[in-house]
Amino acid sequence: MNRTLGQVDPEMAAVLAEELERQRTTLVMIPSENYASKAVLSAQGCVMTNKYAEGYPGARWYNGCASVDKAEQLAIDRAKELFGAEHVNVQAHTGSQANMAAYYAVLDPGDTVLSLSVDHGGHLSHGQNTNFSGRYYRVHHYALDRESELLDYESARKIAHLYRPKLIVVGFSAYPRVIDWDAWRGIADEVDALLMADVAHIVGLIAAGVHPSPVPYADIITSTTHKTLRGPRGAFIMCKRHLAGIIDRSIFPGIQAGPLMHVIAAKAIAFREAMTNEFREYQRQIVKNARTLAESLQEDGIRLVSGGTDTHLMLCDLRPLTLTGRDAANLLEEAGIIVNKNCIPYDHQPSAIASGIRPGTPALTTRGMKEAEMKEIGKLMARVLRNPLEAEVRKQVREEVLALCERFPIYEDLEVA
């Protein structure tokens, strides 16, 4: 019971040490990834992992829940204060499960949902036909304007009137512009639909007031707690007071049983961290960094979908370079720059290949990098992308990436035991 990880399982200790080194020595630019604080990491390994706690604070199915009740209530109260929400459930394990719970609460199988398709920047759980959401609900999609590559609100309004959805889902995995929540509320009201906002990507920006909040407008709001919020991998749901009961019942006993109390404790810590001035400044810097990175890429001829970004991410269209997203992501990884392939609007490539990549700045900003570094990183990325056959270029960029990582270290005194 008291032996260290290295003593119990040296193979796994080696794998974890390898991953720690990878995070320290590469530029993590996948916009859904970040570096959780040491306080959050500590909570995720705490003794609350030993406790079953089905139910909710004050109404558990198991005895011995006094401490975990306090932890969960802290998470709930802090999220309500942070976002101004009427009700919060912090038990969802993942963003997809939060979305599943929202659907389970207000929809019946076969009900109609309106959302943005994955190839235009939506999420699998917004109705992809290979996902539960596309299997159990009748999903129709709105789209981005072909020319501006921005949300086409008038087209969405017409589609909503045509199909009369019970639920409209707004929230995206690869859309770099500000969302007009008031416009979506108006569309939902016109067709008597519920409005759900999935803010998993921009939740940290919302918490800091850098992006408009959907709380005054949406009936249900789902989000992860990692990404820009910089907490543990997990999720939570906010909703209007009159939906509190069905949202809670949809999580338990609807789709989950035992909540992960150690993760909920870590969520509470993340919400507290998000209440600080330091966090608000961090979010402002994320956006500044993203805009500077976008400008740097454009200066080197990289085309960006919609022409830039207002948030933490951007979408690069690689068709002018005759590169696929998959090849570009692999080339950049060889140079120590970690991004993901991503479809672009009206993409002719399958999603496993894609025509774009999706860089973001949350993790780079956590390291302390600012505009000067973003300009440098944009140049490094362009060198790799413009010279895909030159292994020597990637080798040189890798050395420069290592130097950047040494200047901006992460988890300096964290070791795998």
C-alpha cells in the first residue's frame, strides 16, 4: 500500500515520465488542451477517489459522504457565482456526457435538433451520424456562409422555421468568431425551441468576460472543465432554475451512477482559480496571443478560415499549399509543434485526412508566452508547412522549439514517483 509508483509499476512510471517530458519539450497548440495547475493535479490524485457518492449533497445512497458533500457543494456554489447561473450540476464526466444528459432531460428519441455539422465546426455529440446524438435524434444542420465563413444567422432562421426543432444547439469545436447569443435566443423563440449552448471551448473566456456569456439567453449550458478553463478533464451543466430537477435526474440516475468525487474536488479548485484577477488577465492574453499568431501565419501566406480569430483558436486552410491536415499535423509534430488535423467548411477531404489544422493558444499562454513568442511560433510553423519535403528544416525548427520551451518551462519540480 505504501510503495511508490516506480516500485509498484516501473513500466507505467516510465510511460508517465515520457509524457511529462513530451509536455515540457513541445509546443502544445491543440486548443482543447492545457496545463492544469498543481493544485488541480493534486486533487485528482486525492483520497476522494476511494469514495462512492451516488446522489447529490444531502441525498446520497451511500453513508460516509459528509466530506464529499462539502466538496461538491463548493464546486456548485463557485460555478454559480462565477457564471451567474441559476442551477449547476458538476457531476458529468465528459463534455459528451453533459450533452447526452441535456438531451436526455428535454428530448425524446426521434425529436428534432438543429445544430452545426462537424465539418463546419460543430462537435460529434451535436448530431454526427456515427454518434449517439445522430442515431437517436432527428438532426438538421445550419451552416457557415460559403464566402465569409461566418455563421449565417438568416439561413439558420429559415432552417429553424422549416424543421421546427425542439432544441437548437449552439457551440462549436472549430469556430474562431464571437457568438451572438441574443440572435440565437431570438431564433429559438420564433420556433418555440429550447436553446442549448455548448461552451466547452470558450468557457474560460466567458468566465473572464472576454467573450459574451450565454447564461442570460440559453436554457441549458454544457461545458468541459479543461480547455480554456484549465481545470481537470471533466464537465458540468448550467441551466435555468425550472430545469434543475430534470437536469439532475438525467445525470443521476439517468446516464451516470457514481460521480468521480476526486475530479469534482479538482473542478471546485479550478472554479476558484477562475475567480482571480490573474485568471482574467490570462484569458485576455490567450486572445491577444491568438490574434498575434493568426497575423503571423497570414504574413507568411497561410490562409485562415474567416480571415482570423476572436477567440483562442484559428483554422488554417492548407489547400493552397497542397497539404492535407493529416500530413501537416504530422510534419509539425516532428518539429515539436503539436496541433490537430481539422476539416474546414465545405471540405472535400474526409475527416480522417482533412484540409486544415486547428492551432490554439491556451497552453502556450499558460507557459507565459506572449505576443513576441506568437510571432516567432507563427514563423516556425510556416517554415515547416512551406517546406514539407525538407527534413532539415524540421530538425532546425525542433531545436528552436526546444529553446523556446526551456525559456518558458512548465511543471519544473513535478516528478513521476
